[in-house]
Amino acid sequence: MSLGGRTTIAATSVGIFTEIHELEFMKVGDRVRVKESVIIYVNPEHRNQPSDAKGLEGEIVSILTDWNGRPITPNLPVIVQFNPKFKVHFREEELEVIEES
């Protein structure tokens, strides 16, 4: 079942069914802005302290869809680079495209 471009996972007594998909609106190279409040602890300017990523702008450097040739469904598939030493994983709905590549 797909809702708004996101993959949902349905668990039943028979097993777990997943739907593999590509992100519909974002691609590597797009400039994006964090549109929701996301607390991160990996900001090199605020090391080991909580920092809100809302409003930060960066570039999508990777969208995780497979590992060693096998399809995967990561919780945070979009990797955004804000500067050479600062990358963060996000969900698609936490970002908005500001400039397409």
C-alpha cells in the first residue's frame, strides 16, 4: 500500500509484505530544505548537543534503495549533505525541494 509516495509495511500472521519504490519527487543532486523540526546530534558546529535541523539547506547526495544489490526499505533513505563534514539521513516528508538538478 502506498500513501503519498511513501512505502508502508503491512504485517500479517502470514508474514511481512513490503512495496519497493523510488522516491517520486526527489533525486540525487536536488537542493532541499528541512521543512519539519528534526533534532540531530551530529552537527559538527554543536558537537554532542541537540540541534534543530529545520530550515537547513543542502544537497541530496544519496537515496538508499539497495544494499549489496538487494532491495532495502530504510526508515531514513535520503542522505543530505550540508557541508563537506556534515551529512544527515532524512525521511522524504521532512524535506522540500528548493532547486531541482
